Amino acid sequence: MSDTLLIIEDNAQNMYMMKFLLEKAGFSIAEAENGKKGIELARKLNPKAILLDIQLPDMDGYAVLNELKQDTDLKIIPIVAVTSYAMAGDREKILDSGANGYIEKPIDPERFVESVKSYLISETAAKKNGNGNGNGSRDRE
Ligand code: MN
């Protein structure tokens, strides 16, 4: 698994801010401005985590989540929803849909990187989960 994080976000300003903060913290960033491209890049790059906007122009974030979590090779990649949906119940809906974490917009530049890091699988866990032996054990779905 690379140190690349994939950001799926259609708003250029949000993309810029997240990319800026994460690159400053030493990550490489791959960018997708829609869900289709995001899924393609996830397959190609096997990123360490995916930051996912929910309101996207083509497929919405729930559809992206669904597709990634149904893919045997991709489902162990942590997905962090980054969204301004502030209505009651959305957090739960997003986590129920398979996201591993949730960060609310507008993002807080002081805390964003630490929040993202807290959702990354440790190297050991990644190796254990990624060895392809298919013993079926997963810490969380
Ligand atoms: Mn959006």
C-alpha cells in the first residue's frame, strides 16, 4: 500500500485546502473531481485512504462507497467521508454505508491532518488484512 491518499472532491477550493494540508504533512495526493474517476484511480493506485465528498456531480458519495466496499481488493482501504451535510442522521447514514470515518466541512486546518491520520490502518494491520489469504477476518466492515 502506497503513502498516496486519494481525494474525491468536486469543489476546487476544498480540494486545494485538503491537498495543501496533507502534502505539507508528507502525503502524496491523487485527485479526482468525480466518482467515476475516483473509483478508477482507487483501482490503479491502491491508496492508503480515500477522502470522499458526498455531493458529487456524477454518482454521489454513497454510490462510490457502495462500489468500493463491494470490491474485494478495495474494501480494506479506509474511506473518510468529508462532507458539509449537517442534517441530523447523516453522520450515521454515512457510517452505515461503509465509511470508516467522517470529517465535517468546513474543515478545521488545525485538526484535519490528525483526524485523517486517525483513520489510517497501521502498517501491521494493513499487512495482516492485505495478505490475500482470505481467512475472512476483518476488524470492521
Ligand atoms: Mn461536492
